[in-house]
Amino acid sequence: MADDTTDTKSSNQMWGGRFASGPDAIMEEINASIGFDKKLFAQDIRGSIAHATMLAHQGIISAEDKDKIVHGLNTILSEIESGNFEFSRQLEDIHMNVEARLATLIGPAAGRLHTARSRNDQVALDFRLWVKEELQKTERMLTGLIAAFLDRAEEHAESVMPGFTHLQTAQPVTFGHHCMAYVEMFGRDRSRVRHAIEHLDESPIGAAALAGTGYPIDRHMTAKALGFREPTRNSIDTVSDRDFAIEFLSIAAIAGMHLSRLAEEIVIWSTPQFGFVRLSDAFSTGSSIMPQKKNPDAAELVRAKTGRINGSLVALLTIMKGLPLAYSKDMQEDKEQVFDAAESLELAIAAMTGMVRDMTVNTARMKAAAGSGYSTATDLADWLVREAGLPFRDAHHVTGRAVALAESKGCDLAELPLSDLQAIHAAITDKVYDVLTVEASVASRKSFGGTAPSEVRKQIAFWRARN
Ligand code: ARG
């Protein structure tokens, strides 16, 4: 398997005949996780330093050994950070790579680090620390995306566009209002992220293999040193739980779905047929054959990344669903799913933030489209209810006839002469024309959360204060 780790001892393992050596090499290949879990090196070393410090504090190892261990671990950290560390696949994973190097650096004291610990609680710790940091990063990135939308919403609180249902023109709305719909979505994603951080904020270290340990360890001390709220309460659950990873993936899948809907809208809006937005050169590409083209590749890739993230979520749910308690090696397959989804989500949020900030909004095109398709028909019906006292169902019917007439004449509702309207219903007066414009339509929708610019501005202020 392609891997940039060094295979120092593979030739030594080639004992026996051809038949026996095959499975052995395959065993190493299927078993090793260093190719991907080396990403956890910083968390692994942080966890080991906290563990060794606690062991010394509790008198389980000597202060002298602890100092050697901590010094050695810090040396390994800078070796890895500067690219001067040789990862070995024989040593399977990040935990054993670090420990083996520690033994080379400091000698027998290295062997005391693994007292009262197992790789089962160690990997649970490393991975939790990694996912926690990733969630914090996601929270910051979503805040950036929300800020981009708030700015565009403010700028376009009065810009009228068609609102759609079934992708058919429904009623006029403002572009600011539409932007604020995404603020709500990404705001929910962000609060899911915050809840997930709270859920995972418990320290697994000290659960040991699965049963806890007979050494007088202090799990509250390590929890505190590693920035967790408290230690986990059940050692069996601790080493068999990957909910924190699944929660991350499900949050990523929901956010990805939101990003993909936005991507789809941008793809539609940037077509010459719609022409609502124009993407900046920085976030679009040209065609190698058709010189006139400007393609929304970034939006399309965001739409596609969502598929990968969904795949990762389903993969990990499936990996976990049949596992008896506590740890099983199946769980080693958790990391690549999360790493891949995290990379996809980060890229998708970053690309969308850039696109939203940079895109040029064609307010004239939007307004023209808002007025077509009889988008103020509901306003006519509402006027008949309010001013002529018609029941809404009757008003709906009268309006339907007016729309049919306008359609047959090839004009807008507002272009029908009063005599035509009065022939449909005698109670209609020339005051009706006040509500048939798209501006009047949006301004009238002042209900809480409605599209009127005054309402949209209230919601912008709410989110600005909430950030
Ligand atoms: N590389 C392993 C993983 O990622 C570490 C834990 C191994 N534990 C064990 N009992 N073999 O899951």
C-alpha cells in the first residue's frame, strides 16, 4: 500500500517459504495505522506528558523518570514537526512509534510511561483531542461564513428578487432575506458544533484497557491538564465509544447539505438564463474550448464534497454498529473517515465564504425576474380580502381570473387596465395598483421573520448581537 513511512524491518520478516511470508506482510499492511494516525502526533505527545506528570505526582513513577520522559517527548515533538522523524510501519501506529523513539532517546525510563495506560484509552484520548480542535476550528469558520452573509444581507436588505417554491416564481422577497435564510442554517450548524464540544469534553485517559487500573492514578488531574471539563465516568464505555466522531460527521453532513443547497443555488443563479449573480474570477474557471464560458467549478465541487462527507458518516456508523463492548480493532478505521470529512468540510466552508463575499449581485436582473411570473398575485388576493371584504377563497378565484387574462394578453397584472380588472370584480378600484409592485409587496410582509426590509434588518441585528 502506498505509504511514505519507512519499512525498516520488512526483509527480516520474510522468514519461511513463499506461502508463509505472504500473509505476514499482508498482516502488517492491514494492521498498521501509522500511515494516517501520525496526524495525531501532537495530541499523542500532549497526552503522554499529562499522563507522566500525573504518574509522578501520584508517586507511581519517580520525578527523575518523569523529567526524562517529558524531555524526550518534547524532543520527539520537535523532530516530527521539523520532518526529522522516521515513522515505521513495523511499529504499527503513532503510539508505538513515539514510545519506541522515546526508548532510543532516554533508555529504560521510557518503559515506565505506559504504566496504568493502554493504547485503548490512549487512542480515545488522542482522537478526542483532535476532534475537539477540529470542532473549534469549524465553529470559527462557520462564524466567518455567517459574517459574510450578514454583510451581503445588510447591503441587499431592499434588493427585490423572486422567491421560489418548486423553483417556480412564488412571491417577491429580498436578496437580504434570502441571505438570512442561510444565516439561520449555518447558525444551527454552529450551535450543533458547540453542543458537540460540550458532549465530548470528558477525558478518556485512565480508563486503561477497559476496566480502569489498580494504580492510584488521578484522572481529574489529567482531565484538567488536557483542558477537559471532567473525566469520563465508565471505563468500558470510554474505550468503546466513538460517538464524538460520529457526532462530528453528522454535523458535517448536515452543514454539507446546507453548503450543497447554497452551491446549487449559485450554479443556477450564475447561469446566463438567470444572471442573478456573477462569480468573481477568483472563484470560477474558464472552458478550454468555449471562450465565453465562466464556470462555477468551486460551487460544483462543494456540492460534490457533500457526497464524500455523507459517505464518511455512513461508513463510521456501519463500522460501529455491530461491535460488542469494549474496544475492537475495527475502530481503527474511524480516523480516515473523520480526517477526510474534516478536510472536505473546511474546504467547502472556505470556498463558500469566498464566493459569497466576492460575487456580484445583479439587482436589476433580480428585480425584473421578481416582477415576472405574476409574483404579486397573492398581493391582489390579499387586497381583495382587506379592501373589498371578500373571503380569501373567493379572492383567490378572482385573482386567478385576472392572472389568466393577463397571461392571454401577454402582460403583467399591473399592466391590466382598471376596466379589465373591474370586469372581473366590480369592487376593484385604482388603489389596487399600489400593491401590485414588487416593492410594495415585500414592504407589506412585516410579519415576524417576513421579507419586509424592516424585518430583515431586525434579524440582521439579532445575529450581529449573537455572534
Ligand atoms: N491503532 C489503534 C487504533 O487506532 C490503537 C489502539 C490499539 N489497541 C489495541 N488494543 N490493539 O485503534
